[in-house]
Amino acid sequence: MAYDADLADRVRELLGPVRGVDEIRMFGGLAFLINGNMSVAVSGQGGLMVRVPPGDTENLLSRSHVSPMVMSGREVRGWIRVDAGGVKTKRQLTDWVTRGADYARSLPPK
């Protein structure tokens, strides 16, 4: 499945004013990097992947529409998956994109 181009456009709109943003196609989706650090990605499996502080992962998993990000059969701490139902509104999407962008900006540039 290809990533949701409309969702990608909505993420672009939110990250437009942010400096140092690059887009890279990967994992069948479209990743948004800030200063070389991944922040969010529009997933080829639907919805959004969001980079979060690893210590916040467990707490965020209790929210609606959120599940662990799993790669190669292993849960990836510091990343969560938000299904399409969790990013329907601008408010929902803004919350997740801001969370991912803030964390990516807190990391040393690559």
C-alpha cells in the first residue's frame, strides 16, 4: 500500500514553518526529518509513525488509535504508530506532528 498523499500534504503544511525539514521516502512511506533526525513518517501501512522520547512510549500507548511500532518482529521504543482514525482532525494531527518535531529538534543535528 502506498502512503496517504493527502496526509503527507497535511504534515507538510504543519512543518512548513519549521527550519531544517527534509522529506525522504523510506519504509514504503514518507519520512520527515528535522536537522537529519526523523520526526514523523506517513506510513505506507496507513496512519502516522511518530518519534517520541523513549520514556514516554508506554504512557502514549494507552491513548486511542495508538499502537507500538514493530519492525522485524520487535517493538521499537521511542516510536509509536497512530492509525488513520487518530489523525483525522487538524487538532489530532497537530498534536502528533508537534510531539515528533519537538523531540527531533531536541536531538543533536546529523
